[in-house]
Amino acid sequence: MKRVVLTGGAGFIGSHLADELVKRGYFITVLDDLSSGQLQNLEALQSSSKEIEFIQGTITDLSLLQDLFRGSLYIFHQAAIPSVPRSIEDPASSHEVNLTGTLNVLIAACDCGIKKVVYASSSSAYGDTPTLPKHEDMVPHPQSPYAVTKLAGEYYCSVFQKAYGLSTACLRYFNVYGPRQNPDSQYAAVIPKFVRSALNGDSPVIFGDGEQTRDFTFVKDVAQMNILAAEKEEVRGVFNVGTGESISINQLAGLVVEITGKDVQTEHLPARTGDIKHSLADISRAKKIGHTPKYDLRQGLTETIRATMETVP
């Protein structure tokens, strides 16, 4: 049996990764404290497969990780407090979960002889540098406590690989979106908020002038990259996970409105502290190891909106 542990597996990205891992023949142990993840994200998978077990717990509990990791092949480390605004409001919690938790994952992985840890990092590590596209060899300039924790986690992965021989791959996600992304949190990402607003006939809210640009990456492409990074032994180090294309937030809002077919106008509020102006991934390193995104933005938004409509009463 190919057994793996997936931290944060009840979350948005983690649950899609769980779906794909089971399809690939893995038995997965999902660890999640349910602080932001939801059991309903795993309900369909649990009802259709016996190849998944769920453990409620936290990555800040080192002894729990050491117990769970024994006998596993890979660790997919998705667990984190994922919000830039939240990290600015409460940097201590982001540090404890995102950084101390990641250190615990790496220690437990070494103790248990894990073959590879695949770590969910973030494009926020690049900060607001003017150079585009962002490539992995650029000097990082994190602009928020969240970005600092993700970058420091990469450094820990690198050190554990060099000092202890633990194979690691760090995936810098660029603005991931897709079905199951929670629109209700005050820290929710822009696409689920836009989709929910448009479907309800409300004005999508844009922070700032809306000319900031992002590289939006469909969640199923992210899941594929995680598994590729684990299974290819030579894949180590840092990799951007994006599409190599960007769009302004104003254009994004227009596209969401177009696909939903709703007649709504956008609303602008002041820009948020810690938000960067432009983001675009250089994905040439990911392409060299065999990863090519399968979804463009219109395809991904259409699937996301269709799934959202199915959940609306």
C-alpha cells in the first residue's frame, strides 16, 4: 500500500489533492484541525472510497506527527493559516502554525524516514518587486508575516535536505482558485467572493483601483503538480506553480460577471495593507519537470461557477 499523509487535507486545496491521490492509488491519512478546513470537503471522497482516514489534530503537536508519519511514503504539507490580512492582524498565530508547524513536520519526517516532503509555499515570498515574471532565483522581499513564514519554511526545507538528507520540494502557489473555496470568511480570496456576489446579484468589491494583476491558478492543476513533485525523485527545491499569464482584478470581475450572466457593477474600496501590486509566474522550471497547466482562466472560472451554483439552495 502506498501510504501518504496530507496535512490540511480538509481545506480547499488539500481536499482536491486528496481526490487526486486516491485516484492514483494512494491510501491517505488526512490531518486537519478544522480551523479553516471543512469536513464537507471530504464527504464525497469518504463515501466513495476506503482509501482515506481523517484525524483531527494540529501540526503544532510534534508527537502526533511522529505517530502519524510512521510507515508513510510522502508527506504533502498543506496545513497553514493562509491569509495575508489575518497574518497582519495576528502575526503570532501565523508564526506558530505556519513556521513552527512546518518545522515539526520536517522533524517528524526525518524521524520516520519519509521519502519526500512536498511543501505548500506561496508567491507572496517575492513581495512587490517590479520584475515580472517572478522566477525562483529572484531575491525574495516578503511584505507580510504570512509571506515571511512561508519563505522561512522554504529555508527550513532546504536546510533539512542538506543537513539531514530529507528530500523536499517547495511549491510557490500563485493565487489558487476553484470549487470548495470558502467565500464567507472575512479573509476569503477574491474569486469566490466575486462569484458569490455576482450570483447573488450584488456588486463585486474591489480593493484599490483594480489595476493590480494576478496569475490565477486552477486548483486541479495545483494538485497535479504536488503529485508530480513527490513522485519524481529528482524534483527538489523551489518551483513556481502558476499559469504564466496574468489578468487585472478589474478584468477578472468583468469575466466573472460575463460568465454568470448577471447585470451587476463593481464597487471599489481602499487598498488593503500588505497586498502586492503585480504578480506573474515564470513557470519554465515547472515545465522542465513535465508540468503544464491544463486549465486557462475561463475554463477554470466556468467550472468553479458551475460547482458554486450546484451548492446554492
